[in-house]
Amino acid sequence: MNAPSVPRVARSRFGVLPDGTEVERVTLHAADGLEARIITYGASLQALLVPDTAGHRDDIVLGHDAFEGYLARRQFFGATVGRYANRIAGARFVLDGAKVQLAANNGANALHGGLEGFDRRNWRIVRIDDGDQPAVTLAYTSADREEGYPGTLDVEVTWRLTRPMELLLDMTARTDRPTVVNLTNHSFFNLAGARSGRDILDHHLSVAADHFLAIDAGAIPLPQPPSEVAGTPFDFREGFEVGARIRNDHPQLRVGRGYDHNFCLVPADGEPCFAARLAEPTSGRVLELFTNQPGLQVYSGNFLDGTTAGKGGRLYRQSDAICLEPHAWPNTPNRPDFPTARLSPGEVYRHTTSYRFTHVVKGAIGTQSEVELPDRSGR
């Protein structure tokens, strides 16, 4: 695939909803070869093309080549998730003394916004920037009591290509009544390529967290303080292969069928901080994730079961991808000891996450010895 020589934006039709509404795709091209394709359905990252050490570009996120795959089955590939990402126990909570009953769609719990979350909505394009930092901004208005959540919520999501080899995601939200807000992007990454046929167990992962949240059988955090990662398979502070300890006989790996846990980050005054680093040995691609969110859900693709055919007709199986989802901690509305997810009128919810790509120096996959990916000329 030849990379474009200058930054630019392209807009095209991607599909049609059953009611005849058009689903669009906006493609952001950067001069260094980075390319992001965003569709209005779910404000989703449909494809992300990143060069390897030789400058060859591959799409590194799972998903579908055609819109019909997104419509047929809800799997959150690349989607914007809300109004509340992850789970709320019992699909209910109390806000300012009032009981809030949500739609239960994960057993008795509410998951990823309910039965028809933000990932199942067709967002509108409100702005396109075609310049040195190509970008698209999408908007959605969530009605009061949609899926049970109080308050009309106006949300904007901006995808932007910035600096060398960086994809920046900015989310904002405003409400007319007190509510809870917790947004994330749910991309499934495989740095070897979505069509490579390789799993992510050999990806080297680092996570900047001293604690994680232990969960029960319903993936709800246990009624206890965060657990220390030290001495457990959840200690990624120095970096390990994802598969190195995933089959250890640890009770939390059994209950999650692998990694599907919130790691507790320590953001600095709302500014994005380093949260995770993912490196793949064959391509040499490295992803560094920075965010201002208090948690990072690490999900090792445990429930990909081979029943979905994705890009290139490949069946997606367990551990074919890994999700790194920055957001508030699960079940925060029911846990006053957790960082709050409350949003009041006059306040602005802000979520910033950056995905920075480099490549690893040969033989240094587990280190920070990296340089930026070359452009197509090899410089």
C-alpha cells in the first residue's frame, strides 16, 4: 500500500441503515503514512493503517470490511462506547437520592451503555479539518432517560492525526441534568495486522499501574480496595508478553478467562499521562497510549470464539486482539470510594487519549529503545 504524500481527508459512503439513513466513512491521511478511517456508525475507528519497520502499512484493528458486519452483530469493534463504558452492577444506582434504573443487557448488569448504546447510533459529522493535522468531529445527542440515564447529553468525539505517527482522540460531553458519563473507544488491536493470522500472545505489554480491580463472576469489582499487582500475573509494570502468564492458575485469570480487568492509573491533574505500551516482535510496531482517564481496561480477546468473520474473511478467535480501553472504573456510580463519574450542568466531561506509534530497535522488544517509524522514503 502506498502512503499519501500530503495530509488530506476523504469522505465517502460506507453503508445504509435499514431506515435508509446513510453511514459515512471519513479517511484521515497523514504524510508519514498513518491513516485512520472513521465511520459515523458508533463514531467507530473502522481501520488504522500503520507502517512497520520497513515502511509497509497494515491495518492493525479488528472489524469488518463492509457495513453489514457491524450491523449484524454487536461486538464493539472500534466503537465509541457510552453513556457508561464497562459495567454497572444490577443496572441501577442512586444519584442525589433518586433511584436510577438502567436497561440490563449483561445478565442483571448494564454493560457499555445498555441495549442500544452509543456504539449503535449513527453519529453526525459536524466538522472536518483538512490540513497539517487532518481531523473529523462527530456529534450525538443522547436524550433524557435514554437507556435509563438522566439528562440530555450532548457528546462530541474528535479523531485527529497529530505530530509524527500519533492518533489523538478527544471526547467532550455536556448535560442539562446531573448524570454519570464514562466514554471510551473499544478498538481491538493486533499490531501484526488484522489479517495476519497471528494472535497477540507474543505482544509485549507494559501498564503503568500498581493496582487493579479484582472482579466477581459477573465482572463487577469486588467490594474491596484495589489489589496490588505485585507478585501476580497482573504486574505489567516492567513489561511482559501478554501470553507469558495468562494461563497461570490465578483466581482472577480463571474468573475473567484471561485478562479482562481495570488497571488503576494515576492521571496528573487531568492531563494525559503514559498508561501502556504494546510492542509486536515481527513487525516491530510499538503503540504507546497516553490518557487522562483514571482506569485502563485490558481485555485479551477472551470471548472471540471463531463465530465472526472479520476483515479479509478471517475468523476471529480467542486472543486474536487486545483491547486497551481508557475510562472510569467499572461500577463507579455504586462505589463512592472510586473516582467519580458524575457530570453536572455547567461542567464539561473531557476524555483525551493519544495513540503514539514508533518501532522497536531489533532485539530490543522489551525495552524503550525505539525510534519513530520511517516515512516512505526511509528517512
